[in-house]
Amino acid sequence: MPVEFLGIGATNNGTETEQRTGPAFDKEFTIALARAHEETGWDRVLTAYGSGSPDPAQAAALIALRTERLQLLLAHRPNVSHPTFAAKTVATLDQISDGRLTIHVITGGNDHEQQREGDTLPKDRRYDRTREAIQIFKKAWTSREPFDFHGEHYTFTDFVLDVEPAQKPRPRISFGGSSPAAYKVGAEEADIYALWGEPLAGTAEQIATITQLAAAVGRPAPTFQVAFRPILGRTEEEAWEKAYATVARIQDRTKGGTVGLTRRHKLTDPENAGSQRLLEVAAQGERFDRALWTVTAKATGGAGNSTALVGTPETVAAALMDYYDLGVRILSARGYDLIEDAKEFGREVIPLVRAEVARRDAAEVTATASA
């Protein structure tokens, strides 16, 4: 089965370990980072969303015009625009990119961050709104006749898109979350379900839950994605030295009590279930399975993609294959030195994983043929 690699389409060089050196939207850096991914074997990059951050749709358009094959994952919060407008944006971007676009729908797990853009809807009702938005997207991208929609959160009449997506029948929809409400919406509506990097047992549990919920409504399970922060070394010792140095830099950057330049995430008591799960895992221990390390997650309050895989390229590739064995088909990774780490991971890890997947696929074909 194919495996895909997702990186980050950041618009500046700031990370948990480094103060950015230029503007929030550094065009040259954005292009350089995207090309570093394209040139070293990655499949797509995410243009992320933050209340005060550069518009990810316009960043995605820039990347699309300056790359040839790199696919794009566009983060979108349903609270920031009406679904008919968002559907139009995505369809237009899909045309600009010649069919390279996927949308990642973010419900929003932090009340304070949502309220920065005027969203006061309680979290559980935000999931209901997300469901409606996804349903509207699907209809808008596939219907060539005007349609009406009358829901709890959105109502309109006689809408039809004049611009069609390049992809048929439509762009894929990615979704994430670790609460029961999230599992239900994602299982019933999403094409891709994004999880953060937990120990194998916890990941298997989440995959089983979502798969069962999808089956209950007659759908196949979504494609599963898991995200990590790889920390590589030529030897195991070098990788662990680098890991502890990385955490020291994170701790220096988070002395003010929040993560990142946009003040989006507190270091303690996160509201969203995903961060709570990461901190619960970190409280149980620092190392799990083959290479999973939770100290980076603890240092950032479980902020987003924050658990690390530490080791040589061979160790990290083997650890990623452990998740592949659970059914994960999209592997998301992001380093702390964005460009150089993307290049290193692309050169050193991606070929190992692809080769092992190809070996297994060939062995399966041979076994089937001789059965």
C-alpha cells in the first residue's frame, strides 16, 4: 500500500527553538522550504492556521505557483468564513495547483484562540458546525445544479459554484481531533483522519474507535495520518544528545509560559483533548516503543505535533513502519530547523520507509501469485 509524507509549509523560520529572523510572511523562506520538501521526496506540505498568522490559502497559492509536483494541505477553520466562500477558495486553489490540494478542517480546541476571531460557540457545538461545513463543501464541489441548505449553523438558497475543482469528484477532506465528538464527525465525514504521535497502543486504540464509527454508518475507515517531530543523529548517542539540547532550547523559548510567537497555547491545562492525551502519556514516562519520546511534548504543553521520534535514520524509519503496520498511511514530520531538517529527513528517512513498503508489497504479490 502507498505511503505518503507530509511536511510543513511554514511562512517563516520561527519554531519552538528559534526566534524568527524575518517577517511573519517571508516569501523567499516559504518558497525555499517548499522546494526543499519537493526536492527531497516529500509528497505534500501543510499551510497552517493561526488567528494572527498569514493567510494559509494565499501561502498555498504561492507554493503551488513555485513548485511542480508538491501537494498542498490547506488548514481551514469553519468559523472564519461561510462554507460557500471556503468552497470557492478551495476550488480556485485546486485549479491553480492543477489538482494538488487537500483541505484540513480544524474545529478548534482552544476557546481563547477561537474568541480572538469572534467565535464564542462552545466546543461540542463547534463540531456540529464543522459537520455542516464539510457536508456543504462536498455538495458544492460535486453539484452542478443550484442547491439549498438549511442547518443549525448555516442556511442559504440557490447556491452553485461556477468554478469547479480540478480533482474529480472533489478534493479530499482531512480532519483531526481526539475527543468522542471529534471521532464521530471525522469517522462519518472525513477522507483523512489526522492523529498526533502517541505510543503504538494508544494509536491502535484510536484507529479502532474511528474505524468502528465509520463502519456503523456504512463508510470505509478514513486514511490515517500520524504526526511526529523527528530528531536524527548519525549514532543513537548523537541523536539523544541532540534531543536533550533541543528540549533545553524549547524551555528557554517558553519561559513566558506560552508556546510560539502567536501566544496560542499555554504550557499547562490545555483545553483540547489531543494535548491532554499527549500530556497524560508524558506523565507515564519519557520513552515508549522503539523511539517515541514525550519530553518535547511535555515542554510545549502538548502543543500540536510535539512528540519526537529519536534515533538514527534506520531507527526512526523502523519506528514509522511500526505505525504503518497499524494502518497509518500518511506520515507527518517536522523538525526544529525547518529547512535543514526537512532535507535531512527527506534524504535519510523517506527512502528507507519507501523501500521497506515496496519490499513488503512485492513480497505480498509474490505470495499471492504462488498461492
